[in-house]
Amino acid sequence: MDENNLNRWLNSRKARKAALTADALFEGIKNHSIKDLSQGITLLESTLESDQKIAKELISKCLPLSGKAIRIGITGVPGVGKSTFIESFGKLLHKEGKKVAVLAIDPSSEVSGGSILGDKTRMEEISMLPNIFIRPTPSGKSLGGVAQKTRESIYLCEAAGFDVILIETVGVGQSSTMVHSMVDFFLLLMLSGAGDELQGIKRGIMEMADTLVITKADGDNLEKAKKAANEYKNAMHLFPPSENNWIPKSIICSAYTNFNIDLVWNTIQQFINHNQENGWLEHNRQLQDNYWFEESVRETLIHHFLDNPSSKEYINDLKKQIEQKSISAIQAADILFNQLINKNGSN
Amino acid sequence: MDENNLNRWLNSRKARKAALTADALFEGIKNHSIKDLSQGITLLESTLESDQKIAKELISKCLPLSGKAIRIGITGVPGVGKSTFIESFGKLLHKEGKKVAVLAIDPSSEVSGGSILGDKTRMEEISMLPNIFIRPTPSGKSLGGVAQKTRESIYLCEAAGFDVILIETVGVGQSSTMVHSMVDFFLLLMLSGAGDELQGIKRGIMEMADTLVITKADGDNLEKAKKAANEYKNAMHLFPPSENNWIPKSIICSAYTNFNIDLVWNTIQQFINHNQENGWLEHNRQLQDNYWFEESVRETLIHHFLDNPSSKEYINDLKKQIEQKSISAIQAADILFNQLINKNGSN
């Protein structure tokens, strides 16, 4: 074979392999194979171009089968008991015959080197159950990138027949907002003693919650939890109403004694029914699609133009000039833009 | 004169005129001339390139003199009594010898054809006072653009010796968030009967407020207002604490009887002192500068690549494909990006 022929042969082989793999994975996913689902998500998270190609094909195949699950976001500061809650909640759903996927977004774990769900012993019991799928935070440099991968993983999980998708995130910083924009229902877990444990929670998150759950309502803590739940209930009545006319609930529960875990699930089902009837659920998912489309375009443009050493140096220099009050922030943006566009020769 | 010479002469004349004008305007502004301040802002808002050039020079000259005013954002739904409050509040500040500039951001007024402050009769009394400067919403197509112009107007007002800058906005949609990111203190005006009048307020705004003021606390309404203020006070204690450790206050007032208008001003001064001491004020302004720099770059890139008929058609087509579940939102963004970059020949 001469070189041309060899290349052609290699390419056609690659193409066949890719086609086969996406097809094979899709067949597996459709037939609820956890192994194929895991492999599919691994491809989706891969930075290799060849993997990305297969992943894209796979997503396109899964999309028509997606959308049937209830997508639930769960947030709360570290220490609020997210894992214990999910363990308890997952067992309940499993008992009701639901297939549950648990995904996570926690870019901060990248820094510490471990993923929020990497240590599966934190959800020891449910991770052993056959219809529960637990997947740690995807690796990725930016929060936007991590969130995009999680969002596409939802489609694969739904195509694999999962009924409930739980997306876990720490309630600090931007990640909660990202999760809020990919779920149907947003749950905020809180401790009973309002105050210090709220430190770090992004302002505005409380107003986004569809239900607030006070955790660890057991033993000596029960009365305190009841009081807190009542206070939050009153507070939430004062919030601006949401578009779907749902009044956020305030619930106490204990994952330790299994108290009220079923009430949380009932509340979520009530919310879903309410918003299926008024059409908001479908409408909201469309808005979310638009948001992610536009947000991804922004993210890609910014990344393309700004994430390189020469841009960064230029940006730092401009920031210094802003600080020294020699140019305004908006003028600096103008200068940077002109430099970027001219350098890229597209003007 | 041949054509070359004529052009050279015209250009040098233009340059001289521009230099003179920016210098002259700056001289005027520095000497507190309202006429020159107005003209400066008009240039800043102009879309003519020649005006923009002068405006940029003028901003650069004004920047070193900026930063000394207290920047206050005032938001609330239509009907809450923003104009009446500002009228009363402005008179108080005037009595205390303060120079007050009132700017506005209300892009929705573009639709209705009139500006929120265009009708100056709404602030009849203070608009006559010598040290009060009222400027309606700048015209502009996008909220981002309008907000940028308002933000740069702040520098000009500060260089002109204004002590307090009030930035008024309706509390619905994105404009409140924009105002929040350009002020030191964010005031949310509310009516006493929580409920319907909150309709349309963007969720999360309440958690952003540094102080909440219940308006129209007079006559039959007084008791209701007191009760509401108390409820809000309790609610705000449950909010995540802000970085500056300020606990938002809840105040009742009446612009009609002038009740508690001074308390609002005292609270703002208390807030400013508190945050000058702990260094947050300066820190926050730096964060805001960074935000506006990055936001403006984003805005400009998006505008450059997406705001043209052919892009729009392409985008609509992609959105349809997302809706039909043939591609994911993130894939669509990818396709659009590649198309944009290739078309612009910058890859």
C-alpha cells in the first residue's frame, strides 16, 4: 500500500470503528447497560478529538430518548449532609422501583485533587444497589466546561432509562446557579442554626430554591429544626413569586432516622404535577436549552480569544491601567476587542 | 488646495477641534459646569464615531477625579413610588449641602418611546434645585449598552463634584443586577402588602439589597407597613450573610409626610462608614471594574459575531434543531462557533 492508500484505509477503518462504537454504545444504553452508559460518559468527558466525535454521535442518538426523567438539583454547603441525604433519598426511590442516577458538579474538588463523589464510601449503601448509578464530577478546567459535560450526561442517563437524575453541588459560588439552570426542581439543604453555616452561600440562591430542607432534624436538634423551618417558611412567603406560581416549601428531615424523606419526595412529585399541568416544565426546559446554547457560544468565544498567554498578559496590563484610573473598564474592553479582532485578521 | 492637502487640513482641523472640545468640556466639568457635564454625557451617549472619540478623551481626563461620591442604586417595581422617594430624598440631601446626580437605567422605556425620567415633572421640585442634576435613561439598543453609558456617566458626574449619585431602575429583569454591579449601596423599595406587587421582580434581588425600604408608610397604611418591615427584617436575618458583614436593614418611610427619609440617609452613611473601615468599599469597586471589563469584552464579542442578519438566521435554524432534539444545545453552540470563526477567517 502506498502512503495515500494507507491513510485512506486507516481513515475508513477509524470511521467504521467510530460508527460501530457509537452504534454499539447506543444499543447498550438503550438496553440499560450501565457499562455502556459509563463508557459513553467517559467518551463525552474525554478531551481526545476522536472520542469527542463518537460522543457527539452518541448524544445525537440518545437525545430523542431523553427528557423523561425528573431532574433534581441538590445544593448546600459542605457539612449540611448532602451525601447522607442522597443515600437516604436514593434508597427510598429505589424501594419505589425508580432508577436513580447521581451526577455531581464540584469544580473545587479539582483543586483538592479528589472528586466530591470520588469517595464512594460516602454513599456506601446505595452505590451497591443495582438501579442506582453514581458518577463523580467530570474533570475539566472551567466550571462552564464541567457543567456542560454534566448537562450532556443527563441525556445519556435518560436514554438509559433512569427515572430520576440527582445533580449534587456545593452551594457556594457559581456552581449552584449552573445546576439550577439544568434541573426541573432545585432543593436547598440547610442546617437548623441559621447563621455561620450560610457563610459562602451565594446570595440569591435561597430565592431560587423550590424547596428548602432543614437536615439533621433528630434528637436534640428536632425542636431547633422545627423552629428554623417555620422561620424560613415565613420568609419565603415574602419572596418574589416565581413564574410557575409554586410557593417554595420548607421541610425538616433526618437522613439518620429516615424522618420525612418521603415528604421530600412527595413534595417533588407535587411540584412536577403542578408544573406539568400548567405547561411550565416543558417551557422551562426550552428556556434552559436556549440558555445553554447562548452560554456555550459565549464560553467558546471567550475561550478562543482570551485563553492564551499573550491575551492574558495584555489583559493584565489593561487591568493595571484601569486600577490606575488611566482608562475606564469599558474603554479597556474596547481596546482589547480591537486588538483581538485585528490580530485574528477577521475585520 | 489639492485633495490630499484638503484632507490633511480637514483632519488636522478635526483633531484640533476634538482636542479643544475635550479639553474645554473637561475644564467646564472640573469647574462644576452643569452645561458641560450635560454635553459630555451627550457625547458619551452618541453613536457618532467623532463624538465617541471626544467622549473617550473626556472620560480619561475625568477618571482621576472620580470615585469620591457615594453611589446608590434604587430599585423597585413601577408604582412603588421611586420618583416620589427620590424627590423627598434629594431635597433632604440638598438641605445638607450635598450635590446630587440622578441617573436612570430603564431600557424598557425605549419600547414605550419615553424615558423613565424624561418626564421631569415627576420630580418637579428637585429638578429646579441648583445642585441637583437629573439625567434620563440613555438611549441604546441593548441593556448592556445602556448600562455601560450610565456607568461612564458616573465618572463625569463625580469629576463635576457631585457627592451622591442615585441610579434609578425598575426592579424587574436584568437591569437591577446591572445597577447592583455599579453602586456602593443597593436600596430596594417595596410596598407593604407583600404579594402581587412583587410580581415581576427578579428572584435573587431581595438577597442583594443592602436595605429594604417600605414606602407609603402613612395614614391607614402605617400599621401595615410596620408589620411588613418587621417580617422582612426577620426574613433578612435568615439570608446568607454578605461578604462585608453588613446586616440588611428594613425601614419604613413616607415621602409624602417626609417620615424617616433621614433614617434612610443615616443608614446609608452608616453602611458607607462600616465598609470604608473594613476596606470592602474599595475592594468592591475593584471587583466591579473587573466585572465591567470582562462583561464588556463578552458583550462586544457577542455583538460582533452574532448581531447580523446572517448569523441570526443561522442561530434560529440551530435553535429549531435543538427543539427537535436532533442536536444538543452544546453541540449547536459548537457548530455555530466553528461557522463564525471560519467565516471570519481567523482560524
